[in-house]
Amino acid sequence: KQEVTQIPAALSVPEGENLVLNCSFTDSAIYNLQWFRQDPGKGLTSLLLIQSSQREQTSGRLNASLDKSSGRSTLYIAASQPGDSATYLCAVYKGTGANNLFFGTGTRLTVIP
Amino acid sequence: NAGVTQTPKFQVLKTGQSMTLQCAQDMNHEYMSWYRQDPGMGLRLIHYSVGAGITDQGEVPNGYNVSRSTTEDFPLRLLSAAPSQTSVYFCASRGQGLLSGELFFGEGSRLTVL
């Protein structure tokens, strides 16, 4: 079974700092990887989807990279803001079946004003 | 564009009661799924569907039924609620091919079973 790990489980940073969230997976034979954001009491919002043939995706202050050979993805957040405070989850698409998505347990980010 | 819509947002049940959580998407997505999210357990797949008339079990299907009569709707039925089913339930859908499409989630349904 694919194991997806996100370390640390929680992170606090001062406003304005650049930060990196990590996602590791045990099986490098994945198709795609998706980063989500979850606010308390809310659903998951898609941030970035990295296709199998891509190495990174960018959206505004967010940049996600994917290194399948090392089993790692990083989500870079530039110039963090208090509104970035949320839980960030990564999910990897593995295998050819429809039941092929494996989630990490998330990193809870707090940006302190 | 409404995306994925779940109802109700909150529900309290007594042990043994049955109910249906509704999920609808307006993106013409083939793939729909139900997850439950529990503290320390992450997201776990309950059931999923790859198209109308086709459903299959995920990781934790016991105690739940699903059906997919239309592309848009994918209801989740709790047959006889148990306290262990207290959780937050999320419906999700994706298209663009089953392997790679971006996954979209509803806002969630918080269920408490007393």
C-alpha cells in the first residue's frame, strides 16, 4: 500500500516568511500528485495538481514540485499571510484503478501576524 | 458553478436510525466518491463510482450503501447508524479521465450518532 507522510504535523511561522511543506511517498511509481488546503470545518480546496510528466506547478504565491525518483513533493509558500493558516494535505494518484488516491495526514500551518 | 454540493451540513442521529447524505455535482464528472475524515485517521474512502450504474467499495464500506442512478448524484445511505459512524463525511468528484483528473470536494457533512 502506498504510504504518504507529511512532516511536520504542525508548523507556526511569522507573517511574511517563506516556507516549505513536505510530502513523502513510499512508491515512486505514481501518476500525479495533488495539494489541497482545508480550513477548519470546511472541505478540501484543490491548490495544485502536478501531472505525471511535470516537475512543478505554480499558482500565485504557491509553487509545488514533484520528484518521483526520490518520492517527494514540496509546497513552497512565498511571503506567508495569516490567511494562509489552514491544514495542507497532499494526495498521490497510484495505479490504474479508480480507487487509486492516497492522502497524507496533513500539516497544520499557523501564520502569526 | 456550484461544483460539489452536499446536504445536510449537520445531522444528529440516534443509534439504529437510518439516513441519507446527499451529494450532487454539476461538472459532468464520471468519478464520484465518499470519504470520512476522523481525527488522527486522515481521509478514508468509503465507496466510489466510475459512472452511472457502477459502484464499488473503498477502504471502509461496512454500514454504508451507495447508488448511482445519474451522473450528477451519488447519495450515501447509513443503514443503521452506530456511534462509530460519528464523523465528517466528504463527497468528491473528478473527470478528465479516471487516472489524472483534479479532485473536487464538497463542504462536508458533520454527523453525530448518539
